[in-house]
Amino acid sequence: MTDRQRLQAMSCGFGLGSFLFAAGTVLVWLEVSDITVNAVFAVGALFFTAAAVVQWRTAVAHTPAGPPRSTLEFNLKNPDWVSAVVQLLGTLAFNVMTIRALALSEGRPTLSQAGVWHPDHVGSVLFLIASMVAWHPIARSRRHRLLIGRSKWACWANMVGSVLFGISAWGAKPLWDGSIQSFTASNWGTFLGATAFLFGAIITLPPRRHSTAQSG
């Protein structure tokens, strides 16, 4: 698989996952059943994980041969690899929580605020860390080297999306009466965060005629 194909696969995976997360929130507003909404979120999380795996494999492929020492030690000094691994762990956390929400929603025909999946604190924090590390010049030069002038926009989009998912996680905190802390913050955080991730995925689609110049 070429760098262009990898970048295209990542963009499509993250884009489809983001679209489904946004669509799931719209279904919440339409008061569709828990099981339908959670199924949409679960599939979206799977697309995120598939894209994150490609991103990690790309970081491995871009890692130059290191000195004869521990591979892990060498990779931990590679911001592109670190960002990719943390991002992958974040998507796996979302996989666990979306599948759990889907399993618990079986048999509930109506919408429940507390029963619908929302970005959790663990996944959101991991996403934020990955987004911060991705700003490193080495990470950007390796990950976005086929892009011209769009690397910073992609980093900003992912950073904003991570922060908004964190707000959603705060709003989804369960309360003693079975409701959540802020239905508005949780759902708008998910929708706007997914929209930001979708924007980031779209602008990282490789151009038809690419250049290996340093991205801006």
C-alpha cells in the first residue's frame, strides 16, 4: 500500500466514522430508539478503529531504522508513532463503550438519555493527547507530507473535535435520578465534535497530483 493509499484509507475511515457519530446524534434528536442509535454509534466507532490501525501502520512504515536498541524505546521517541498508538487506544475505548451501550439497549424500544452512548472520558482524553502530540513537526511532516498547506487545519480540526468530545463526556455524566448532567452539552458536543473530525478527514484526503513537499 502506497502512502497515498494509506492516507486515503485513513481519511475515508475517519470520515465515515465521524459522519455516523453526527448521524447518531441527529437520531437522538429525532427520538429514535436506543438500539438503533447505539448501533449507528457502534459502527461509527469501528470505522474510527479501522482508520486508526491504518494510521498506526503508516507511522510504523514511516519510522526510519533505529540504532540497535529496544524497538519500543525508539518508537516512544517518535511523535508520529506515539500519536497513532494513543489514537488507536482511544478508538478501542470507544469500541468497548459503544458495544456495551448497544448490548444494554437491547429490549428498550424507546429513547433514554442515559441509555444512549456518548463519548466517554477515557476515549476523549486519549483523543486529546493524540491530537496534541500530532502537532509535533516530525509527526506532521511524516503524516501529512502529501498535503500542501492543510496540515495545520487538520491538526486544528482534530484538536477541536477532541475538546468537544470531552464536553460531551462531561454532559453525559449520569445523575442519581437516571438522567444525565446536561443533555444539551452532551449531544451538541458529540455532533459538533464529529463535524470537526469530519472536516479534518475531508481536508486530509490526498490530492490527485501530490507532492512530497513539507506541509504547511
